[in-house]
Amino acid sequence: MSKLHYPDLQVCVLAAGRGKRMRSNLPKVLHKVLGRAMIDHILHTVESLRPKGIAVVTGHASEMVREHVGQPVNLDWVIQDKQLGTGHAVKQCEQVIRDVRDVLIVCGDTPLLQAETLARLVDEHRQCDSDVTVLTAQPDNPFGYGRIVRDADGHVSSIVEEKDASDDQRQITEVSSGIYCVRYEVLFDLLHAIGNRNAQSEYYLPDIVPLALAAGQSVEAALMDDSDEMLGVNDRVHLAHVEDLMQKRIIEEWQRRGVTVEKPDTVRIEASVKIGIDTVIQAGCYLIGATQVGDECRIGPNAVLVDAWLDDRVNVYAFSHIHGAAVGSDTLVGPYARLRPEARLDEHVHVGNFVEIKKSVVGEGSKVNHLTYIGDTNIGVGCNIGAGTITCNYDGANKFLTEIGDNVFIGSDTQLVAPVRVGDGATIGAGSTITRDVDAGGLTLTERNAQQHVTNWKRPVKVKR
């Protein structure tokens, strides 16, 4: 991919359509396929060609599209005020395209397109020294597509739309994808010559083909390997179908890179996710957004990871939910655990069933194993947080911090009422409600409303067997 470089190529992305059949307030190109808007998919693809520039034609809700995309360095925005067809849309780019050899025209609603396919189109266009080259496909069912009619020498002689095709022409399996590479010197002359004598009174881009042939210019076709790449999205049924195809492609790519995906038909891995080698993704998992998973991890059944960061050898057990949190290496999470945004677990941490952690740090080797809420808390290394412990961080208006030192043992059913600090090596007896800072070492416990501290108390030590 990195070897692709076309400094004398301009890309034109057609993204002005409203997409009425989507039945949405959102512009069609902003609908997402595996977590990434269709316009983002296509821009990522064409940017991989490293062209001189990219022009994006917008119309309906253009400000919404521009705000979403931002302003990459080599991108020009072009407005099509009235949607008068694809030919009219490309013609609007005349003022921003200069000093290039060829113009590549793609649709903003074809998220399955790959850069290698477009590179092959450009290369074949140039090798044939063609004026107009159309990207073609051979789908299993060509119904509805314009057929590619070739002459005896194999050159394109016409593109016949379904409604205009004869019975013999309908037997042709090669169809137009609607994607073109056109020599810059002829493009806009052809576009200005297009008429709109049709039922919609629109100017259609495919009409440049008969005009070019009539002018004695050469028209060629480049056949893509996978016809699925040309699929456009016109409604939400198409959207789901395209997403299924892309999901299969992404999972197969991760499998080839050394990731085991069990029951892949039940798994969702979005386009921006990264996964290390020898990691196992089990049935029903969702890996969403900017999630990154390290090497040799195991993501258990029905776990959900959203914008999560996992280091190496992390084991996430079934039904756990990790959102916007970071997990250190050799850590165990779950089952049924929930890590909320800004939770950070260091290495060798255990977080068990029905534990929720929010905006907190859990130090190396610490354990929070059962039925516990930890919020706005810093926990040191080597701590044990007993079952049913709650950090009471919210008074209804403000959040407060709990600080727990190293090697602290907190007994079951303890409430820590923030702001509060627990010193290193302290032990808190089960059922305590801690409202004041706890000194280091010793045992602290409360009985009813009294808080006591036993200074010389010694914690029991396990007998090694």
C-alpha cells in the first residue's frame, strides 16, 4: 500500500446525494459501516493512492459533511447547489483541478472499494493510453447495471443501461461500476457536451462514453477482481449487507495476521480496531471504536470493548464491558466486570465479577474481585479490596477522591466516604464505614458510629504448604 504514489492524479469523490431511501436526517455518506462513516472509508482508500489532490463534491447538508471530515491538507470542497446528476457534479470540480494527467472519479457511498483496485484502474488506463477508462465488474447477478459492450478487438464500444438493453445485451455479465479514470485534457470538454434529455433532466456521467467514442477518443475498461467492491449503499438494507461483507473481510485479515476468531459470524470487529498476534476472540464479542488489544490476550464470550486499550496477555472473561479504559499486561478482568472511562489497571491486577471501576487507578498486583464499586480512586500496589466495598465518591453535587496506599487490605462490605486517605499497610475490618483518614499499618474498624484504631494489631499470615 505504501508504494502507491500518483502525484499527477486528481481524485474526485461524489458525495452530494441526499440518499432519500435511507430515510434519515443524516447525509448518506455519514452513515457508518463498522464504526466509520462511508465518506471516511472512501477518503482513507483514495488517500492511500497519494494523489496530488482530492476534491469532494457535497450538496445536501454539506456543512455537516465538512464538519465531520475536517480539512485535510490536500482536500478541496466543492458545492453542488442543485443535484442535477453525476456528470453535473463532476463538472463543479473544474475550478479546483489543475495540472494533472488524469482524474479518478469515485462515489462516496462505495465503502468496500480498495486502493489496490483503484491503482489497477489508473495503471491500466495509462498503459492503454486511454482517454476514458471505466472500472468494470462481473457480478453474479448483473441486473440493473449498465452492460459493457465491446467491439471485436475488445475495446469498449458502448455502455448500455438495463432499460435500454436488448435481450442479447442483457446476457452480458460485465457491468459498469460507475467509477472512471479520465484524461484531464478531455474530461471537462466531455462534461460540457453532456445533455440532459432524459426523464430526470439530469446530466449523467456515463454519457461521456458515447461522446468520447463519437469524438474518436479511446474508451477502455479495467475489470476488478471482486465485484463486491463496487456495491453502493442506497438504503439500510444495502448498508447492512455491505457491513456484513466488510466484517468478513476484516475478520479474515486478522485471522491471516495471527488472531484466532471463534465463531466469526457472531463477532463484531470495527474498522479502526487493532489486535496483536496469538490473541483469541471468542463468540459474541464486540470490539468497537479505537480499541487496541495486545498479543496473547483472550477476550471471552460476549465481552464488549469500546475504545479500550489492553496490553499483552490480558484475559477478559465472559460478559465483561470495558469502555475507554486501559488494562495492563497479565491482568484478569471479569466475568461480568465493568471498566468505565479513565479506569486504568496496572500489571497483574485481578478485577472480578460484578465489579465496576470508574476514573480510577488500580496498582500492580492489586485485587478487586467481588461485587465492588471503585470510583475516583487511586489504589496502590498489592492491595486486596474485599467483596461489597464501595467508594462513596459523590455527594449529589461533587465528586471526591479516595486514596488507598500500598499493601492495604480492605474487609468486605466497607464504605469509604470520600475524600479519604488510607495509609500504606493498613487493614480495615469488614463492615466498616470510613469517614476519616486511616493511619498506615494496624487495624481500623467501626462499630455503629465509633471508629477505632488498634495500633499494634498484626495481620494474619497465610501458612505456606
